[in-house]
Amino acid sequence: MTFSIVARSADGESWGVAVASKFLAVGSAVPAAVAGVGAVATQADANVAYKGLALAHLDEGATASIALQRLLEEDDGRADRQVGIVDLDGGAASHTGQQCIPWAGGVTGDGYAIQGNCLAGPEVVAAMEQAWLESDPDTALADRLLASLTAGDAAGGDKRGRQSAAILVVKDGAGYGGLDDVAVDLRVDDHAAPIDELARLLDLNDLYLTASTDDEKVPVDDDLRAELESFAAEGGHRDFHAWVGTENYEMRVAPDLAWIDERILGIVRGSGE
């Protein structure tokens, strides 16, 4: 009773899953991914063990198709399962068991697997695929996944209604402080408009939990450093870094204050968010 997209970025550096459902906390059950390995979505009568098993098979060098074959061979409940897998190289595989609640089905292509069950109709999967294929390959993977999920919802989505949605994206060194591979891990567990709320959270994730690109970095010279320290002191902070920590902007200001993100500088000067 869920629709999802599993995909790899065009540059081959990120893997992710986006999912929505009339089901509480769908993000707790469906998605799993590891950078440099692949991603998986398990749904319908979800076998959550598929997540670890599929990633283990992929890590051992199996393609998405082989990993899927192994999962199904070992599972007597495969007729009730639905699963999508994308591997290290962007190979994709999808399975819809014959006992899944209709409409149920999926589609695969270069770098993506899209699947859903208990849907309004095949137009949901078709709309998701079209949105994926029409999105700019250079766009961040999370944004492309969200666009596909949004299109599926607009086409009817889960025929029972809306409740939860999630996005998981992994990339080497993309996590908080660059110390793990989790670029995006957002869940809307119970909401009247979960995909809209997920979009709002993704914007916040970009600001707070995504490292600045080189183009976004403004070098800090002596004059700017003095401006920043004065700003912090006027706000009652020990120094500018104390303000940065208070506002959770650590991913967008250099530890040695050699640069500051242009958006954060805009906030300091009263012209930003």
C-alpha cells in the first residue's frame, strides 16, 4: 500500500529512496541504502529483513537482479512482497508479487526502480517515471526523488489516501560533519499532506545539514571577521562561533572562519532567511 522510487544519481556518487504511503511511519520500514553499495525499498507485505540482506548481497558484488533473485528464492512469502533495488553501477530490479493488492506494479530503467501497490492505477508509476526522466540529471538526487514522488501523488498515489513519506539519500562523506554517508534522512510519520511537509523539511535539510559548495563560500577577510564578531557580541554571544553553534549552522561556516556561506552571511546582514 505504498509507492516508491529507488535510484542512483547520474554522477554515480549518490543512492537513495523516496517513499509515500497511507501507513504510519513508512520511512521506518521501507528504505535502506549504503553509499558505494546501493539502495533498496521493501514494501507491500514488507519483509524488512530484505534491507540488510539486499545490501549484503550488493556489497558482495551481486547485481541488483541477482540480489533480488536471491531474496525471492529464500522467501516463501514472495507472492505478497514488493521490492525495488539499485546497485553500485545503477543496475535496477523490481519485483511485484502476484498477491499484492491491485493496482500493483513497477518499472525499471537506467539507475532507477519505481514500484507501488494498492495504487489509484498504473498512471501513478507512469507519472513517477516521467518526472524522473524529465528532471535535470545534475539536480541533487533528493530533489529528483521528491519530484518523482510528488508526481506519483498528483496522479492518485495510494488509493487509500495519504499519511507518511520519507527520503533517504547516501553519499560518501556527505553526513553531518562529513563523518558518515547520510546526506538526507527525513521522515514525515503522520501528516495530512506528508509529501508537502517532506518538501519543507528538505529545504531545511539543505540549509542546516548540507555542506556549502565552493560557489557558496565567501572568504572571510579581517574586515568581515570583525563584522561577524561584532554581530555575535551584540547578540550576547561569546564569539561568532558560539552564535553559529547556537543556530546550528556548523555545516555552513568554516571551523577556522576562513569562509562563511553566502546564505548565512545574508542572515547576519538581515537579508537572508
